[in-house]
Amino acid sequence: MLEALGAIIPFGFKNLGLHRIQAMVMPENNASISLLEKCNFKNEGLLRAYSFGTLFTDTLIYSLLAEELN
């Protein structure tokens, strides 16, 4: 998965002209959190009781800005 994100993130910024890519993850999903942090995504905070359809659960939001791409 790290290899896939390593290819798709630069494509999004350079080829699609994106300014920001964000990801939302459940706090207990340690594997996804670790992957996002390895890709230099920054934790922006916790959305309490955020809605996923009919499910309400705490959700972390991560983002990466184009100027942060290394």
C-alpha cells in the first residue's frame, strides 16, 4: 500500500493539480494511521461522533498539502 500511495500522491498533485489530499480514518485503525504518517500526512484532529452513513463514530482527519510533498 505504501508503494501505491507513493505513486498516486505525486500524480494527484502534479498531474491533477490538487492542492490538498485528505484522509479520514477511525482512531483504532493503527495500520492506516501508520501508513498516512509514513506518507507525511498531518493529523488535523478528531471529529467526534462523525457520520458514516447510519453509523456515528469518532474519526481522525489527516491531510497533505501540495507544498508538503517531498
